[in-house]
Amino acid sequence: MAEIISKTIGERKQAIHPATRTFQALRIAVNRELEAVEQVLPQIIEALAPKGRVVVIAFHSLEDRLIKEFFRRESHDCICPPRQPVCTCGHKASLRLITPKAIKPSAQEIQLNPRARSARLRVAEKIERTH
């Protein structure tokens, strides 16, 4: 299968084999990995104690985008469209971003562990609600 993909896509001068992304996409789809991330993030926040922190490491950009968007959405009180003059969503922030941008592995870490090159770490803290 890798050979067929290589012939179809063509050999590129990259360190990563051309079939790698295809196999990754198949694995993500078959295991429903993105759906699992979408389902578990709200559950984690629900289970987290006030001031508790959630730390997530994503290993591909699709997964990281879901985490980033969830953290950002949950760190704002209103998630109404920007042009809407009055808030009607009633959404209240449940998280405070600890790492507004993802933490990426250092060059030294990547040299020691090449598989770490795509890792992205994000941290958020559950907001303590005072009623």
C-alpha cells in the first residue's frame, strides 16, 4: 500500500515517507480520534476541581486545533457572533488559559526524540465560581 501511495503522490525530498500522512488519516478516521477528543474535553472540565488544571498534548494539527478552539471558547464569557450587538448566548467562561499559545518541543528534545516534532502542549485552569 505504501508503494502504491508513493507512486501516486510521488517521491518528495522529505524526511517523512509520502504514505505517512495517508496512514495517519486512515488511523484517525478508523479510530474516530477527533470525535473522541471532542467528547472527552467537556467531560474533563466537568470532572476538574476549581483551580484544577488540564494539560493536553496533541500529536497532529487536527487534534490540536480542536483543543485550541475548545480552550479558547471555554475561556470567554460570550461566544455570540462578533457582529451581534447584544449577547444572547449566556455562556460563562469555565477555563482560564495558562498557555495562550501551544508549547512546542525544543530543538534539543526533537533531536533526542524525533517523534516529538509534532507535539503541542496546552494548559488551562478551571475557573473557581463564586455564587
